[in-house]
Amino acid sequence: MPDPQNPVVIDSGSINPRALAEKLNISLAELAGMVGVNRNTLAAEPLGRKGHEALAPLVRLLAFATEMAGSLEGAVEWFKHTPIVSMGTKTAMEHVKDGKVEWVYHYLERVYNGAYA
């Protein structure tokens, strides 16, 4: 579970889409497209159930990547720029855009447990 001090999550445990988009250095519209919802879904305040459900797997993935990379900045760098060579030349971000956020999470689990990356 993401750290409550993580700026992507606010005190009530609700995900802050604008902070997440900012950390990824993308627009809110790009973030919405990545997780398959309308931009207005993520712009709603407070974030509704649909927006939370769309973002929760990505936040979980980034929290795990942060743990592995040692920093959110390192996790974002990996997420956006490092190809997952066992699946071709696409980055984790590109796989998430393709709807494969759970696959990327399980990939990280395998790497964490010592599987070849």
C-alpha cells in the first residue's frame, strides 16, 4: 500500500490525480488516457469511485517500483524510460497504456523475487 506521506495520496487515503500526473510529468488528460477513463473523471473533487478504481492499480505499481528503486524519482524514471526487454521494447508506462498494469506489477514481483529481468 502506498505510503500516506506519498504526495500521490492525500490524508484521507484518496488518490490525488493531479499530484500523480505531476510526478509522472504528464497532463491529467494523459493520465486519464493511460488508465482508461475520461479526463473529467480524474478532475472531479473529491475523486469518485470510478477514478479511484482506475488509479489504484497504477499507484500500487508505482509504490512497489519506488520500494525497489529506492525513490519515487527512480521509479518514475524506470516506469517511463526503461524497456521491459522480456516483452519487447515497450516501457512499463507503455504497457500500462495498453491496459497491462497488473502484468507489469507481476513482472516486478518476479524481479523482486529473483527472476531474470
